[in-house]
Amino acid sequence: MLPSAMLRSLIVACAVTFASTSTAHAQPAAIPDTVRGVVFDSLANEPLAGAFVVANAAGVSVATNSLGQFELVSNERITQLTAYHPALDAMGLGAITASRPTQTARWYSASVATPSLHTLWPRVCNSRRPEPERPGIITGTARLADNRTRVAGARVLVQWESVFGDSRSLRDLDVVTDSVGDYVVCGVEQFAEPRMVALSQEAQSGAIALPSQVRPLRRVDFVLSPNDAPRVSIRGRVHNERNVGVEGVRVTVDGADGEWVSGRDGTFTVVGAPLGTRMLSLRAVGYSPVSQVVEVLGGTMPLLEIPLDRTVELEGVRVTERVDVRRVRSDFESRRRAGWARYVDSTEFAKAPFVRFALSAVQGITVRPLGNRATTEFEILGRFGCRAHIYMDGTISDIDEVNRIPKEQLAAVEVYTSVAFAPATLVRIRADNCAVAAFWTKVGLRP
């Protein structure tokens, strides 16, 4: 595995290409010097519109147009170009610097491009080529909440719902940070919406969800914090497209107990937020839900500015909030729609002669009969043989209680391959990284 610093230097070294015309006996370029070219993203196979291109001479700069093209004119000979773009930052590339060929009299069609996947993969992932459906690469670092100390030996877990094949299934990858806290994950499915978490023996981050993207390369940094670390407050403001504060927005933070509501000016304060990389979620009637990753650090955090987009309103349709569904059932259905656990429902229990048979096909756990009572009673093991954490109707329980309940009374079970991925509203104790099996009875999930 290559550390991020080496990865960046490698990417920059192989990212820059040029197309220029020159002659063996070229004369020095006349003043002023003009350079025309394009900034191109080979990973997305598209030009980078709005890239900021700077020439070394006198700080001359220009932004690329919608086709990624630029033209720079300087009173000095331009010998170097540097391109900046938010997409480069999101991929962990930073700025791309291009040097002018020494023998080039005129610099025509200068091309500053990111490396292609064909170039990048064998240098970063220690294999010749990716699987066709899994070309994704995620890089980043793990550090503590002091924002300085790197965490070596931390596990970075990646999980996603596969969209290929006849049936959807959860896939996961697991890597460890190197001696300076860097990591590289190779083989994430294309167009996946990965969920990630980082954890060590002493600290961990929250579980975060990332949107799908076209580019196969992205950078995700993690902040880890011990579970007993002091908690802090998060202040923010939500506003609409006219920058007017939105009142009544419900705000939650992964790991924080409770829900907070924005005031008339759109401001809110989350009290008791755990340190580390966390997921901030906002919901409001008439607006699209928002989930974003935030880094919760010690000390005073700056005010978060969060825009909301209105949902599409049909003429004659009034948007109102449903309050007739119990919160437990609503949260369960939200988790099920998100697809971050493996689910077995009452229809599958009804088909199986015993509960353990219905659970035996669930990936990520091992269902093992107990002693001589193999026909009915069982236990659930996670990876490496650890005993899974058992919950019943949202409360910590044990496998004995599960074995006493008739399968006709079970409504569903949701299985998380690691306690780190289980939601904070469901799991309070995170002593290890074993699996979680949350059983729900028909009474517990009643409407």
C-alpha cells in the first residue's frame, strides 16, 4: 500500500501530458508569450470547466471555459503551469503542475490531464488491472481529534450495496492504515454509494455515507476519537436558495443523543456531539433531505452554513408531514431503504422451519446450532468467531431471549457485519467490532 504523500507525487508525475510543436533550431519565443491549452480529467473522461490555471510568470492566471480550454498571455516566457480545481482536491490530487519542454519555441495545445485509470491502477493497487465492475479507489488518512496525530494500524471498513447481478447484496472491504496513518482501498464498485468507518483499539470515527460519483478515485480523511472523549456543541445555519434562514429543520448527528430544530433565523445548536468524523442529517417539510460529512474537533467550531433545496411541488398538492407512524417503525424503514444492513423479514421466517435456517443465508455472520439442541436453538458469530451483539426491539439482549421467542412473533432482523456500522440510535455499546443482530418483534414494530 502506498502512503498518500507518495500517491500524490506519483499521480502528479504521471498526470501531466503535453502536445506541442517545436523545431530543432527553434528561436526563443517572442514577447509577449502566449500559451493555449486544455485541462482534462482522464478519470471522468471530460474537460475540467472552471479550473484555475496559473502561469509562473508574474502570477498570470485564467479560468478554463466550459470545454476546459484556457489561454494565458504573459510579458515573460511561461515555463510552468499549475491547475487547481475542486474535483482535483476531492480525488486527493491537489494541484497539477506542468513544465514546459525546454526546446519548445511555441507552446500550442498544452494539455494538463489527470492520469487515466489504466495508468493509475497498477501503480497504486499492486495489480495489473481492476475487475470490470470494481474500479474504485479511495485514499486518505486517519488522525486523532487534535487534528495532528496520525493513527497507524487503524482499520478502515468500506461497505456498499452492489447494483450488479440479479439480486442486490452488500459487499465490503477492509484495510489497515500504514505507519503514518495513510490508507488505500482498491476495488470499490463503480457508481456505488459506499459507507465507511475508521477504528483503532482506542478510538473510532462515526459511520459516514458517501454519494455515488463518476470518477473512480476519491479521497476520504477520517478523524478518530475515544468513546469517552469530552463532547462538544455544533452550531450551524440552514438557508434556502435566497439565503434566507429556514425554521423548523430537524437536525441529527451520528452518535449524539436527541434531535435539534432550527430557529426562526435558521440557526441550530447540537449539544453533546462526539468528536470525530460524523454524519450530519437534516430534514424539513418541503425540502430535500441533506446528509453531509462533518469533522467535529475540540475547541470552538466555525458556524456551518448548509443550503437546502426545495422538493418539486405539484400544483394542487400540499406537502404535509406524517406523524401517524411511530418513530421506531419510521427509523427502521429508513434504515431498510438505505440498505446498510442485511435484512430477513417475517415472510422468510414463515418459509423456514426454524429461525436459524432463515438466518443461515445472511452474509457476514455464522449461525451455529447450540449443543444437542440443533433443531431449534442457535448462536450467532461474527467474523473471526466473535459472538454477535444481540438486540431485541431496540434494547440490548442475548441469544437466549431470541431462542425463547416463537418465529411467528418475529417481524424482522437487521444484521450489521460490524458494530461500527450500526446506527447510534440502535447500538449504544461499541466495545469491539463484532457483528450486530437486531431482532424486532411484531409488537416492537407495530405501526
